[in-house]
Amino acid sequence: MLLLAAALTVIETLTIPANLHHVQGIDVEGDTLWVSSVDKEAKKGFLYKLHRPTGHILAQAEVHDGDKFHPGGLTLDGDDLWLPVAEYRRASTTQIQRRDKRTLRLLAKFDVNDHIGCIAASSNRLYGGNWDSREIYEWSKTGRHLSKRANDTGTRYQDMKFINNQLVAAGLRAKGKGAIDWLDPKSLQTVRREELETTDRGVVFTNEGMTLRDGKIYLLPEDFPSRLFTLNWCQAPI
């Protein structure tokens, strides 16, 4: 077993057989894995539904809309998936999409006048980080803007979830270093941090997709061949 941090150990590594382009966000439920990705050259964004034990694609959808073709970190919310699809540049625009987790069909959308790179959902609101998550937004689930606050943690979040009344966000810090942060959603203060380094391919473990489910952390940091790392949370249950 590979020891990553005091509480984190890789217990399973799955190589996904398909080329998912440049992977972005993930979420997991049971044997299902959802992945967002971007093909920069083709200017297309994708959402995939995969069989998690094998990595085989069960369904896929193109999610781009004109100049907006960069999907970011996604989040599972009951029967829905929330997904930001932005222009591929800082300080641009984003379409926040709500999609059916089974069919990947678009159900609703709203626009944001910034590049949103990751999103999380609580019971009554959405949280999103802009480019490098320098600022954290809050919206109602109908798209009403509630707040925008500075992210002072020093972690450039790539994927974010709302779990046990905390924001859990993963991203990059100094060169070759990354972290998973647990944040108080009211203050955005760091409650806990686990620092991680790189895979054996030299990619920071928190480079892209991250989620927490059933006492495990899942990370998808690499492009083709993409590997899903399952980590055991040894210190305390999540």
C-alpha cells in the first residue's frame, strides 16, 4: 500500500480503458462513476457515466454550448448532477447545468458571468469556485446569486463537494503539492487539511477529480490512460 498522508492510503487503482480526453471532475455512487472532461482541440466538453469496477463507459453526452466547452468539477445531488461548463479562459462566462444522473439529459441551466471551475450542492444552495477557485460563489438552485467571497486557503480547488455540512475541496498548492481541505461553509475557514504529493507518473493526486463516498476518497488526476485511485480514510469515517 502507498502511504500518501497520515490518514490516506491507496487501496485500489483502476486504469480506465477509454480515452476520456482531459479529465476534470468526478462523482461516485455505488458502482457508478461520473466523469467530466474537455477536448480542447475539438472544443468539446463531455460527461461520462462509467461502470466503476471496470471503467467501461455506460453512457456519454456532449455538454458544450458554443464557446462554452470547458466542463469543471461536478457534483451528485440526489437524482441530479450539477456541472459548470465555461469558456476556456479566466474571467469569462459559464453555464451551470443540471442533468439527470441516469440519462445525462439536460434538465435546467443558468448563466454566470465568470469562469466557474467546480461546483458543490447542499440541500438548498450551490457553491462554486472560479478559475483556480480564487473566489467562492453561492447561488440558490434556481440560479439566484447569493454571495461571492475570497478563498484565502492558498489551495487552487479543482473539484468540490458538500458533505456532512462542510465543503470538501481538492486542488493544487505549491509545485508538486496538493491538498484536500475541509471548510466551514459559513466562514470558508479550513477545518482540516490532508496534503498529498504525486502519482508515480508525477501528477499531483489532487490535480483534477475528487469525491468522498462511503468512507473512501476517489481521485482521478491523470489523462489517458486515466487511473481512478481509491483511498482509505484511516483517521476517521467520512
